[in-house]
Amino acid sequence: IVGNNADVRGGGLYSESSVITFKNNIMWENSAPDHPEIWIDYRNPLIEYCNIQGGGWEGEGNIDINPQFRDIYNGDYHLKFEYCGDDLNSPCIDAGDPSIYDSEVNCNWGLGQYRSDMGAYGGGSQPIITVGMMPDNFPVVVPAGGSFTYEGSLTNHTEEEMNVDVWIRVRTPDGNYIEINRWQNLTVAPGETNTYYPVVQDIPESAPSGD
């Protein structure tokens, strides 16, 4: 979302009376007297994995760095990538939501690895690997210092054998993240699902209370 303008506020994005989710976007060189890139009313948006000029938006993976378009002044909003003959690599390559993957990787779509890029190009594919967690009981209510048991699963959506490392984190009520498990050097056959049970997860004594 580049080069737009508004008379009052929110040159790139204006949102009122809505709850929005905003991911994998680039907000750059928009203009308005007030909040030139984004203006949102009192509702809390979910803004993640975005490159927003001027910064100021909290969220996982957000940055404020020149996106390095190939030729912004002639309407080419592909990201620069040395492999494609450009002079540098855009910081937005492989910086999108890690749960979204590029359906193709080439100079006209996704760049770098299969993780999605920020911006207009890339994405559009199902995950290569999905991770599942199925607790024994719902709802999961665990005191600090306690534990719960779940079944873990890994599904390989490709036609090739995959060797993966998996980290699982949860967001606590205070907005921080806790790593709750780590699986390393796991092999999943093409089109197959591996299950792991029982997996017992301890909750640290320092974990805050809440949902």
C-alpha cells in the first residue's frame, strides 16, 4: 500500500468501527496531515509482519525499514533480490507470517525461501508442515508450576520427505511468549502425519494467571 493520500488522516489505511487483522503488508510513502500511514480508532487491531514507515505499531514481526522496491516510480513493486539481478536484497523477503508460504519461488512471485514475503507478491500456498496440539481435556486450566498432557502431530503436505525442527510458543496474558516445547531433527514422510503422545508440558512457576 504505497503512495496514497488522505485529506485528514490515514493516508494508507483508515479504519473506524472495525476490528482488523493486518498481515504481510508494506505501508510506505503514504501521506496525510495526521497519521500518514495508518489511522485506527480505539479498537485494538492485530498488525503483524508488516513494514510500516514511521513505525509505532506493536506486533510480532513488524519493522520500519526501506522495503527496497525494484522500481517504485514506474509502478514495479516487486522486491529487490540480488539473485534476480538487483543490487541488494529487500528486508521484506522471507519476513512475512511464517505460517504462510509462497506458492512459487521465482523473480516474479515469492523470493528467497518458501516463507512468505511482506508486500504484494508471494504467499498463496498451504503450509509445507502443519503442527497440531490436542490437549487431553478442555478447557486447559493449569496452575503455575503444574502441567498438562497433549498429543502433538506433524503433517507433511509435500511430496518429499521433510526433516524439521519445531518450536512451539504460547502468548501469555501479559503479552509475552513462553516456549513450551521443542522438537528437533524429526522426519516426516511425504503426505504423512506423525503423532507424539503423551507429551507432558510443565508450566513455569513464573507464568502469569489468565486466559
